[in-house]
Amino acid sequence: MKKSIGKYIIKKNQELLREIDFHDFLNMVESDLCDEEIASELGVHKEHVKRLKNEIKKDF
């Protein structure tokens, strides 16, 4: 059985995003911290921060 690296990466990304405290994230965004600063504070890659910001923009 072959495992897809893409599925593995997606699963890992979802796990990381679930661990982010949403209220902390919003406070950092509202404080005008850049993506790199938010990512560093949360211990995630800046692409995760960008992706989450885009998801929030879609919903609101």
C-alpha cells in the first residue's frame, strides 16, 4: 500500500492548525503583528498563518 505524501502533509497541517488557540491568534492579528511574528509566537510556519487568515476572511 502506497502512502501519498500530499495526504500526509495535509493531515499534519490540520493537526497544527487545531493546536492554535483561536483567541490568541485573533489578538495577534488585531495587534498588527506580521505573519512571521505570529508564526514564531505560535510555533508554526508562516504559511499556516497566511492560510488561517485567508480562511477567516472567507467566513467574515
